[in-house]
Amino acid sequence: MTTPGNIEAECGQRKADKHRGWLRYSLRMSQFAGRSVAVVEDEATIREAVCTALSREGYAAEAFGDGMSAWEAFVRGKPDVVILDIGLPKLDGLEVCRRLRGLSDTIAIIFLTSREDEFDRVLGLEIGADDYLCKPFSMRELMARVKVLLRRASVAAGESASSDERPLTIGSLALDPLRLAATWKGAAVPLTVTEFLLLQSLARRPGIVKTREQLMEDTYPDRVSVTDRTIDSHVKRIRRKFESIDRMFNALESVYGAGYRYTGPSD
């Protein structure tokens, strides 16, 4: 029976869960506060929006409108991360990337591209970029990728990876948190950051039912306000992506009235 006391207790628990999520998010953010991130983008609105988002996350953002001015600045002082458009004036993004890799192997490079041509993306990664996003992109997605690359660099420099950051393999599923990469039966599954975090939350405890509330906490540890339906939509998209590779995929199970669980690889 629902009583005012029960409702008050439930609200209190939700507030406590949200506070713990905020605390974990703040602790993660403090690790990278002040890191330098260069934004090389000739479209002023995109450049300003990305710099604003970076500043809110605690990074030291520096903006450049063309490739040559960015390169000249990088020679004087190397940033930790470079967010780099491909189609830049004076010096295109691919050439900036080549020069950066000649300067340093440790600078994290994320390409932004509006081109759908797969050659551009593959070439960008081959010449040394760490990641890429196609325009239009989610600002949350970009900020998450910046954090992942900084964390990856910390681990490469000798810092121990936490248990949540180590690669996970369960049957046909393989997840790499430091690359936000997922594969099924060896085939890459293109997940967004949110989809990856949701799947990882379920796969780390196979067979255990997680409520939508728990999944929201694991998937949205920051300021984003979401509903139960948002989690349902993400699960549907994850299933579709895996089914496009394996039409027999059935490892994400809905539990009526409770939530979802990862049941392991399909047979």
C-alpha cells in the first residue's frame, strides 16, 4: 500500500542516488580539470559552442579558425587534446594531424568532419587521429570522448586502469572502455557513448536485472535529466545495431515491471 511515508522515502532515496552520481561525476572531472584542449574549426558557431562546453567541463580551451595559426601555436606549446576539423583554410586538418604526429605521439586528436566519404575517416585514423565524430554531433558525445582519450593517455603513461576500464569479454561480446569500442563475434558495433555505457552497465553483471533508475545513474552521471522512456529507446537502438550484424541476437532481455538484463551471447 502506497502511503505518504513510502513516497517520501522513495523520493529521498532518489535524491541520494542522484547525489552519489553527481559525486562520482565531480571526482572524475577533477582529475582532468585544467587540461588544455585546442579547438581548430573554421565555423565560428561550432568553434564557440565547443569551447564553451569545454570550459564548463573545467578544461582550458583555446580556439583557432584555421590550420596554420593552430600549427604555429602547437609548435610553441603542445596541448593535451586537439579537436580538429578536416576542411580547414590555409592548412587542412589532415596535414595538421600529420605534423602533430611528427611533433608528438601522445597528443590526443579527435577529427570533426561533415564529409560522408569513408575514405576521409579511414585516412584520418591511419595518419594518427585517435577518434572522429561526424557533424552534426552531440556535445555530450564529444565531451565524453575527450574524457576517454585523456583517461587512456593517463593509463598509457603508467597509471593503473580501474576494473571498470579494463576490456571485458563475455562470449561473443567484447567491450573496451578506454576506446569506447564494442564488437560482436568480431564485428565492430558502432555505439554512441550513451549506448556503450548502458550496455557496459548490463554486461558487467550478466544475468542480473538492472532497473531503469540504476541504468540512468550509470549512463547519465552528469547533469542530464532523462526519463524511463529514454532508457527504453537506447535499448531498442542497441538491439537494432547488434541485429544488423547478427539477426539472432537476443542477449538484451526485458524483464517486465523491473528493467533489463544481459543474458550472455546468443547460441
